[in-house]
Amino acid sequence: SQKIEQNSEALNIQEGKTATLTCNYTNYSPAYLQWYRQDPGRGPVFLLLIRENEKEKRKERLKVTFDTTLKQSLFHITASQPADSATYLCALIYGNNRLAFGKGNQVVVIP
Amino acid sequence: DGGITQSPKYLFRKEGQNVTLSCEQNLNHDAMYWYRQDPGQGLRLIYYSQIVNDFQKGDIAEGYSVSREKKESFPLTVTSAQKNPTAFYLCASSRVGAEGQPQHFGDGTRLSIL
């Protein structure tokens, strides 16, 4: 069956350090992968898109990698700040721009 | 400001009642989507529409219905046939054409059963 797996345990990290989140998928062959941020009681907000032929994408303090051989994407927040505390969702695109989401991984940045 | 407006923010339903969740967008997007989010679960697609007067079932359409009479609006009706309707419902929109278009989300409606 198709699965998108993100770590269910919250990531607690000291301010200023780099947070790294993992998204693993099985039985998908996505040409695109997206990352979203979700705050409690709010809708997700789009952060980054990476294509299958791109190894890495950066936006300010965010970096995403996409390894189609390992079927894995890594999401990095460098120089993390308390305002980065949120849940981060991995999403695969599977036709007609439909998204399949992982369950999300919570990040808590400790001042 | 352009965006997606969902209303109401909280909604309560009695057993056996249908309820309709509103979703309006002013982003001029052709595609609109409805998702359901349960605690500890990923978002699951209920219905989506890529053009006015056309829509398709997603992964969990049973017990739900939609309409798309206007580009800006995509209301979702949770019918009495949906046996476990308590959830956080999210509406989204996107451009169509190139794959990989980001989806823009509203701030959701939380539905509870009385």
C-alpha cells in the first residue's frame, strides 16, 4: 500500500541549531514533493516545492533535499528560532495536482 | 488581501442532520479541494474540482457532497450518512496547468457532534 511516513515524535531543538525532518514514502513515484507548515488551529502554509530532477532547494533558512532512489526527502531549518515551532507536513503530488500528505512532524524550538 | 475564507470556524451537528461548510476564495484559482484532518492523521482528500460545474471524488468521499456553481465557491455538505463526521475540515485552492502548483488553505472548520 502507499505510505508517506514522518516521525510521529516531536523534535525538540535548541534555538540556533539545525532541525532536520525526514519524509519517507513507498509505492509512490512523485515528480514533485512539497513541504507545508501548519500552526495549531490553522490551515497549512506552503513552504517549498522540489522536483524529482532537483537534488536540493533552498529558501532563506530552509533547505529541502529529494532522493528518488531512497524515496526520501529531508527538510532542514538552519539557525532555528522559537517562531519556527510548528508542525511540518510533507506532501507528494500524484496527478491532477492532488496531494497525499504525511501525518506531519512537530518541531519545538527551545529558547 | 487575497485568500480563502472558511466559515464557520466551529460547527456543531446533531445526529441525523446535514450541515454545509462554506469555502470562498478570491485568488482566481480554478482548482479547489476539501480535506479532512483527524488528530494524529494526515490530511485526507474528500473532493476536488478543477473547473466550475465539475468535481471528482477523493479518497474518502462517502457521506459527503459538494457543488461548484461558481469559481469562487466550493461548499461541502456533511450528510447524515457520514458516521464519524467529527474532524477539522480544510478547504484549499490552486492554479491548474503545470503540475506542482502550491495549494493555498483556509483556516478550517472544526465540526463536532452534539
